[in-house]
Amino acid sequence: MKQKIAKKIKLLALLLSTAFLYSCSEDDYSYEKGTFIPAIDATNLPASFKPITMFADDEDPKFMYDKSDRWFRVNQLVQAVIKSKNEVQISLYSPVGLSDVKVYAKIPNYEKRFVLYHFSYIPAFHRSIHTIPLTEGTHDYELENGNAVTIEQIEGFANGSIEFSVESSDPLFQKLKKIKSQHLVQFHDQYHINEYGKFLPMNPVLAKEAITLMINFSYALSHPLYYETFMNFDRFKREQAERAGTEVIGAKDWHGNNADANGEYDYFTKQQIEKIYWDWLDSRTVYMAMVGGDAALGGGPLSSVWESTYVSSHWHGGVSVWSHEYGHHIGFGHSSNLANGGEGGGQQEMMAQFMQYLIHIQDLPFTDPEILKTWTKTQYLNSKNYSKPIFKINQNNPFLLKYKGEGTWK
Amino acid sequence: MEIKKIYTYITMLFISLSFYGCSDDDGNLISTEFYYLTEEAEITEKNTPNNNLNPSAIFTANEKLYICNSNELLVYDALNYSLITSVTKFKKGTTEIALTNLTSINIHGGKIYLGSNDSRLFVLDQENYDGITFLGNGQWWQTFVHVFGVAVSDELLFVKEKDQSIKVFETIAINENTPWNLKPIALLTTNAGGTENYNMKIEDGNLVVAGRNANSYLYYNFNSIKSNASKSLEGAANRIKPRVESLKPSKPIAVSFDDKWAISIEEASGTKYIKMFPKQDFMYMKYNPVISNSNAIGQPNFQDITDISKNGDLIYVTNRTNKRIQILRLKSSKIQEK
């Protein structure tokens, strides 16, 4: 009897182990996975993919000023657009390439997204054209959970009928993914065509720097530490005054465009400040341009700075003027501390200090000017006197004094 | 015995557990379809009697395609697109009235209903195109201020006129003896509107209107219309209001139904879209389109399309920009999770 029970217990143990193996082993899933389309290295694509490097140093500037062709949203730096019924154009608006990039597609009447393209590497500012595999035949596609979906051949796609999204394990992409701004960025040549001298023509070398500045600036605007400070600007001003041992100089908090009379300011409510914060990150269009005269300019879609800002200053956080012009672009005039640095400092001063702090803690997408080496490309620059930008944190930086190296965006 | 029992229970428990282990993945594999539109054919000016095509409204019935083309009704074979006839006059006995500025069409119960911008609704025999009757005498201050839309069922006939007004008649009252100045039994409001053509269809006991100015599809339930009919005639404030769900910034332009789908034209930010929704969801005002396209694949954007009708897998669209009837084929591809 005891032997019988022992045998049964052995049988039970065998049964249990088999049951577990069948229910949850890795092997169980392997037969469910499909044969996926292989990964693509975009570095050396055949001519049939029409590969180009956008903003190559010697590219004709007419391409960067073609607003129907060169445009990007700051939160979609890997851009996928349907170019024809069976082709997708992939562009990377980044001065540094990305590894392991999965471009997902979502099509109507199926709620899950699947991997349409997997790039092992996309070089900086790369663009190429890819046939939509769905139009070539019936294939398996990888779902987010690793399983497969089989989709029958589809003859072609109408405009906008694929919703693209991108994922990547690349640490740089992890940073870029955090950018909340949906601003549409373009370059506009009518400024220097209509008012040459006040504005100057740019070229792809400068455009690459402008894009780098825009990405870093948008990351900083999106940063939780910035949001926290922006929403509590009154506290920022108080702390600044306490450290200096003075009263708060000028306005105590954010205020609007009304003229400041006898120290009276048109202060915003917390709700208004919250809305203004999101205005800085909304989906409006910004035209980046370059000025040649005494004044940088901003307003409406325009935001512009000097060549020196693009080539050099932004690498050490010199974004005070850029931030000022961007403030005009968002809708603020010189009476508001959201565009003006007077009256004891405002947005432009705070943003420059914040960017410097982010460079110090290496918490920006791009902190190394070597990625572009623009100061060496003198044949493309108006001034020949640039040297490699060297960054050094000011020990009185209010963010350094308060956060002491902490605050990296996790 | 006790040990045996425990053994049996434990065995059963673990067998059950082992089956439950991965049932989520096995049990919820999605199988669905992706739908899309390809261009199949077109009817152009060349296929018309007078080399002139400026289509405003379209309707399919009995494998025939009926098109309002300014001052004529064109009838085509819906499958081979050959012209069957062109009707330019309402003829009844000695009465002849030119069909002018046609805006809208609906066919039901063997009768063709044609709305005219010139303040008339014509009713023709579907078989021989003979005139049966007409409502309105052509004077805008009489029965209708223009006619911008028409829909009809066994019970009710709806006529959209200027501004926000839809007049409701009993279908049974429409026959060869109907007076031109027949009085409506109820009045509906479209909440917003001016002098645009309004596309209307009847589905599942509801009048459904593509209410472009209200950024909504408008739903009027027949029971509600009947119970509020007499009160609705007592001043503008009492007109029967629709159920609406705002689709801003989208503006519905046209709507059509078959046994499974609601298919529509919408406009958003200057772009026209053809959309297709599961009909049941659409009637519950749940708008999850399985198609939402601004072009047929490989074709230019739709531009000025005004009306749509579906017959099997073929979809007919009036395209005023290109002065043609665009004939699209609905296709699908299987999506199967593994």
C-alpha cells in the first residue's frame, strides 16, 4: 500500500512538473513567434532606398528652406511619413545616430501596434525611403509582447492610414522620448530675402546646430525640475533674494504684457501659469532664423539669434537671448518677465541658468560640441574666430546651489 | 482512502492550474480585418448625354445608379456604368415641369424623390420616370424655401429646406392626388444650418442627418417625432431637436447605410474624408471608423466630394472637383494573431 502511494506521489510530481513546463516555459512561446522581417542597418543602404544625409555640410541650402520637405516635430525626431501608396520615408532629425530603433505601425480596426521596420542603426540626419512590407505580401509582424500577428497583403495605403510610433533601447532615445514639446520646426528664408543684413542666410552647418539647440531647449522646457521651478517662480525669486541678502528685486512672480506702473504688475494666477507652461510646449510652428544686426528677433512663428549662439554659446548654456525671442514667439512682450530679463530677472535668465545646470549634471540630449565640430568648419561661417566651446559651471548658479548635482531626470 | 482522496484533489487542482497558466494568450488571439478603398472606375462627362457632369447627389437602388446632375436625373447601370437614361422633365398628363437645380435624391417604395433648389420636391415613378406628384410650386414663400435634402421610409417623408428646418410628411399621403401645398405633420430643427445641401437617410426607426453645421450626425427617433408632432408645429422653439454628439472639428457632409456599415463623408480643416463605421456602433453614436481616408490608395485627395452610396463592395462618390463619379472598391485583408 505504501509503495502504491509512493508511486502515485512520484506520478503526481511528474505530472506537476510536466504541467508547469507546458504552461509557462519559454519554449511554449517559440512556436507562436513568427518569422519577422530582418533588421536594417541604415548606414550603407543601396541606392534603391534613396538614402541621403539631410543637412550635409555641402548640401544646397534650398533643401533646408523647403518647408514641405524639411520639417519635424520636436517630440518625433524619428519621423515616418507615407510617401506613396507603398512607401514610407524615414528621417532622423538628430545630430547623433540611434541604435535598435523599432518603427511601429497601428492601422484602423486593429488595436495593437506592430513592428513595421527594425533598424539596427540609423545615422545622424539620415533619410531613406522604404517599401511598406504589408504591400509586398503576407508577413508576420512582431507585437509589443513579442508575439506575432500575420497580416495579409494590402494593396496600398491611403494618406494618414498608418499611425507611426517609435521605440528604441538607445539611451539617447530614452532622453529624446521624454520631450513633451510638439513644436513644428522649420527654417524660413523670407526673413533674410526681405531684410538682408537684419537677417542672414543660414546653411546646413548652422541648421544642424539650430536643431541641436532646439532639441536641448525643448528637453529643458519639458524637464520636471524646470516645470517645478516655473510653477513656483515666486519661490525661485525669494530664494535668490535670500541668498543675496536683499529684498526681491522687481516682480515677485510671473506677470503679463501690461505696462508695469510704479511697481504694480499684472500677476498671473497659478492656473494661468500652468496654461502658459503648456503653451511653451504646444504644437505651434517655429521658424528658426539667424540675425546679423544688433538685435535678435522673435514673434509669431519667428525665433532668431546670432550665428555665435548657434555655433558656440548654446553649448555652454548661453540661451538667454534665444529664450527671450522664444518668449516673444509664445506671445509675451517686453513688459512681461516671460520675455524680458529686466526687473531682476525673468524667464530668459532662469532658463539660461537651468540649461547650464543640466549641462553640468549631463542631463541634456547633447552636451558635447564635438558631435558637430562646427567651430572648425570656417568655410561655412561668417566669423572665422570661433574656438571649441568650453563649458564651466558658475558656482553661483541658483540650481547648483539648491540641488547640488541632484535632480537628473530619471 | 484519505490519502487517495487528497491525491485526487491535488491532481485535479494542478491540472486545472496548468490549463489556466497561459489561457489568456491562447484565448484572446485577435482575428480581424483591415479595410481599404481602391479606385475601380469612373463616370466622367464623356459618359453623359450632354458632355456635362456636375453631380450633387447620388443614390443606388436595384443595381442602378441615380445621379442628380444640375438640371437632369442621370440613371446608370451600377455594375457596368453604362448610361440607361437621362430625365430632364417632370411629366404628368399635360403637365411638364423642368427638373432644375437638383440637390438631393432618395428612392423608396417604387418612387424617386428629387429635391430642387427651386423650392420643389418631385416624385417620379421608379419604373418609367412618369411624374406622380410634386410638393411646392416653385415659390420660396410657399411650401419650401429651397429643398436641400430628402429622406423617405414606409411611414415618413423628410424634406430639408433653408436654415434649420426639416419638414415631415406622412409617406402614405404621397400619391398622384397629393396637392402641391400638402402641410407637414411635424417640424424638426437641425440646430444649425444655412443654405447648404443636407444629406439624410433613414435607419432603424431613425432619421439620420449629416449635420455639417452642427459638427454632428443628427438622430431623430420616429417614436419621438410621432409623439411630439403636433406640438412641433407650434412655433420654432417647439421643433423637435436631434440627439447629437459633437465631432468638432469634423463636419459630416453625407451618410449612407447598408446592412453592415455606415459610410460617410466628413470634412475637417479643409480635407474631405470617407469614413466607414460598424453600423450598430454608429447608431449608438460610437464613432470608431474602420476606414478614415482622405484619398483612395494611390489617388489624389478627394477634394469636393458631396455624396456617397454603397452597393455591395462598390462605393460611388460624387466628385465635383474632377466632375466625375468616383467608383471605389472596398477591399479587406485578414489580420490574425498567432
